[in-house]
Amino acid sequence: GNTPVSAPTATQTSGIDIPAPTPGNIVRLEVEVGDTIAKEQTLLVMEAMKMEFEVKSPQAGVVQAVHVQAGNTVQTGDALLTLRG
């Protein structure tokens, strides 16, 4: 394959996994694969101990993969989605 000459140095080719901050249930996803997102944008809403909270993006980027769907139960550290910076 061809190697691009002007490869951006700041971006990472490998994605960044967004981990679940706590065990809980996925209430709804706010983004989908291919979405361009801003830092602090809400990625999804989780519910834990009867309280809903938002999982926000640590950085700007593009949604590379979504690993969960509404109704899923996750554990702390589970990859919720993957961002490409």
C-alpha cells in the first residue's frame, strides 16, 4: 500500500477505548460509529444504583466502534466505545 506523505503526528491511529466508570446498565447511546465528537460531549447514558449519569468524551475525535447497546449490563473497565483521535 501507499504510505501517506503528510501523516498527521498528533493523532493516533489506534483507537482509545472509553471504559465504563462503574458497573451499571446502558440506558441509551448518544453517538454512533462515524460521528465526530467534541471533548466533554456526552457519549452515552448509564444507570447505576437507580441513578442515571452521562459518560463524556475525554477528547475530541471520531467514534470508531461502539461495543455496547441500550440494555447491556457492563462492569467497571469494560470498553463502551472506541474513539479515534
